Amino acid sequence: MGLEYLKSMKRIGLLASAAACCALVACKSAYYKKKTDKEVYSIIEQIESDLFGESDEFTINTRYSDRKPDDISPQEIIDDRNKKEVQHIDVDSALQLAIENSRDYQNQKESLYLTALSLSETEFVFSPNFLARSTVSGDRQSDGERTGGVNSRLSVNQAMRSGGNIGATIANDLLRFYTGNPRRSAVSTISVNLFQPILRGAGSRVATENLKQAERNVIYAIRDFSHFQNEFAVGKVLDYFRLLQGRDIIRNSFADYQSRTNETARLHRQMDAGRVTTVDMGETQQAELSSRNNYINAIADYGTSLDRFKIDLGLPLGIDFKLDDKALQSITEKGLPILDIDAEYGFDLALEYSWPLMNEIDRFEDAKRKVYVAANQLKPGVDFFADASLSSDRPTDYTSFDPDDIRAGMGVELDLPINRFRERNQYRSTIISFEAALRRLSLALDNKRNNIRLGLRSLKQFEQNYEIQKISVELAAKRAAGASLNYQAGRANVDQIVRAQDDLVAARNNMIRTMVNYLDARMALLLEIGILRTERESFWINEAAVVVDLVTGEPKPEDPAQTPDNQEEVKLLTPDELFQ
């Protein structure tokens, strides 16, 4: 009898193992990953469409996403970071490289994904939740009696937006006795149950609070990510322009060094003729060494900035960038894109277009809503419940119920608000949180207005500085040329030549630095107001990238035909191309 028991249990175990293996094979991890991505991407695209009227294709996949973690070795990562190649890039391709490779950009995408994933978990509560479970067991009593059993459950449960819960269960219990009088017992049960609160916890405004908050969190995350995309694009474009600024400083420093070298050589010839003193010669040589030192420092500073730029882009440091200067030359040729806007008008636009400010306003509404939910928990608990079940000691045909065999019940449970200590404290806490949210909103509004006013002052400052620097460059160039001629005519000394050349280099460097600072201030102000869209072409100077007509206040559609930066019209050569 014991052998028969062991064989039977072995068969039952094999059947259970086979079923489990089939389930595991059928439900591969790749399937779950694909299904999860499809659901999360659908959530993001739907909310983006509701917010912006359109949605971009969103994915967090990288070049490693379709590979198994065990297949990616540390050596592969080492080899990748050791990669060396030459890339010719302009400002647009640099921005595209940043989007594709930036670690920070990928982190932001994954943060949005996880927020939407949390919403999918919350939504799941309000959909039918199925559960299938089977347990195989064996038992030996102290009197030697041996039994084996299989307990199976199939159930479905769903939370309702009214605060209630409804569920159904089908159960089957099979018990076999292998000793004494061998026999088998089977019990089948089908049951349904309903639970519905009437006061405390009742109503969709309370029951769906977690779902509503999860949905709003995704809205906030999408707005934050969209704002991050604009900030990211502006930051990388400015980094590129500052690299071009560094290159221009190198050129100015080298031109200065060549000029000093030529001046030293000329004075050497005059010194041989006895027309230059050793003091003048020493001062000229000292100026030449200083300019050489400045040139070396400019190269080192540029190399450091370039390496930092590669790291920010997520690229190996071994990649050698060849930068295109056309974007900066275009601004030099066409002039600065002037922005004329009133501070109060800018603040009014920010109330409508600034996504971070919208989030602050909506979070204030969240805090207000939570006060209502916490107050609901102070009410008496009055809950209605009902259930019905059908059980049988014989095989039961679930398709034909006999009303006489059904067991049903219903009732009402009353929970008087005698002890609401935790609920009372929670309610008071939410009121404090609401007032804190009110203060945060008022501070956000004040900071927004202040940032716009500060941005306008900085913009006007750099605009005026740039006009001054242009004049300064012209004057410094004339002074340098005049000082050299006057010295040759005997009407100036070496010190005047040195100072005039120093002023010329400083004026040239300050002009390019002020130009980039103006672009920085202009884009920062447009971002602060929320009316800059960096997905539009040449957004750093293109008026079409400003989504609002600053005169009428009406939304402005994208019109590629109006894009002013048409590089096909005028092709500018870089200085390197010109000199070659």
C-alpha cells in the first residue's frame, strides 16, 4: 500500500511539474517585457496626445536592450569606451548625438517610463484580476494512514470605482485515502461575493483617488520630460557654441602671437640698425612670450571643454570632433535675433505655456483634493456585503444550478467613529500639507515673475554689451594699426603698441563671448516663459521656434517656409577651409 501511495504521489507531482513547465515555457520573460512596454508606451502616447494634441514615438530601448545581461561583458564596455574615430559634426548633428547617447537623457526617459508603469499597476486594480492556483500535497498520520490531495482554485476579483469589490471563485478539493479503506472525496464550490461601503470609503472621488493621482503623476512627468527636452537641447547647443567661442579665442590668440612675433622680428632689424633700445626690445619680447602663453592656455582650455562635451554627450573621449563653424558665422553675418517682450506679458504667457508652472498649479489642486479624501475617513463605516455559494460532495455540473443547493447571505456592518485617532491625525496633516502647497504655489508664481524680469534685464544687458563690443573691436583694430604706423614714424613708443594689441585681442574675445551670452539669455528667457520649441529647425535663432506670436499672443504654427536660417542660400567657408 505504501508503494502504491508513493507511485500515485509521484504521478501527481509529475503532472504538476509538467503543467508548471508548460506555463513557464509559454510565458517567456521576453513576452512579458514586450507586453509591458506596449502598455506603458500606450499610456504615454495617449496622455501626450491629450496634453499636446500629438505624440512622439517614445521608447527607452538602447543598443543593449534586446540582449541578455549575461551576454554583455565588462570587456565589451571597455572596448566601446576605447573606440577612436574622427567625426565631422555641426550643431544639429551634435544635438542628435546627445539625444542618442546622453546618459542623463536616457535616465529622464526611464524615469518617465517608471512613472507610467506605476499608473498601469494602479489601473490594474480596477480591472478583472484572475488567479489560478493548484496545490498538491501528501500526508501521513501517526496511525499510519496516508492521504494525498489536490486543491485547485480559479478566482476573479475586481475593485469598483464606487469603492466596492466584487469577486467569484471556483474551487475543487480532491482527497484520496491510500490506507485502511481506500476511498476518494471530492468537494467542488462556486461562490460570488460583493462588498460595498455606503459612507466611509464610498464614492468614486474617494475610491479612485490613488488612480487619479497616478494619472496626474504621469501628466506631470510628461510635462517635466518635455521641459527637460527643451532645456537639454538648449544646453547642448550652448555647449557647442561655447566650443566655437573657444576656437575663436584660439584663433585670436594665435593671430595675436603671430603679430607679436612679426613685431619682434621687425624691432630686431631696427635694433641692428641702432634705431631701437634694448628696453623697447625687451618689452616687445615680453609681450610676445605673454601672447604665446595665452595661446597655449587657450588650447588647453578648449581641450578640457571638448572632453567635457564628449562626456556630456555620452561619447568615448577617443572620438576626435571636427566642428563646423557655420552656425556661429551665420549669427555674426545676420546679427543677434532680438527679442522684445514686456515682463508682465511674459508672465501671462508663462501661466499658459510654462509646463513646470502648470505642474505647480495642479499639485496645489492635488493637495486640496486629499483634504476631502482624509475627511471622508472620519465618517462612520457602513458597509454592505453579500455572498452566494454552491458546494457539493459529488461532481457538480456548474451549468445547471439548483436554487435549493445555493447558500446565500447578506448584511450590513456598522463601524461607529469611536476611535478615529489615526484618521484624525491624517486629516490634520493633509490640511497642513495643503497650506504648504499653497505657499509653494505662491512662491513658484513669484519666482516665475522674478526669473522673467531677471531674464529680460540680462537680455537687454547683453544686447547693449554686444553693440558696445562691436564698436570696441573696430576702435581697437584702428588703434593697433595706428600705433604701429605712429611708432614707425617716431610718434609712439613700444608700450603703446603692446597695449593697443592687447586691447584688440580682448575686444575680439569679449565680442564672441557676449554674443554667446546673449544667445544663452534669450533661450533661457524663452524657456522660462515656456514658448520655445527646440524640435524646430535652428531654434536658437529661428523666430518660428517661438510658438506664440508675441504681438497678438496667438499660438503660432510651425511654418518651414518661414525659417530664416536657410543655409542653402549662402554657403560660408570656415576659416580653416579658407586658409587651406
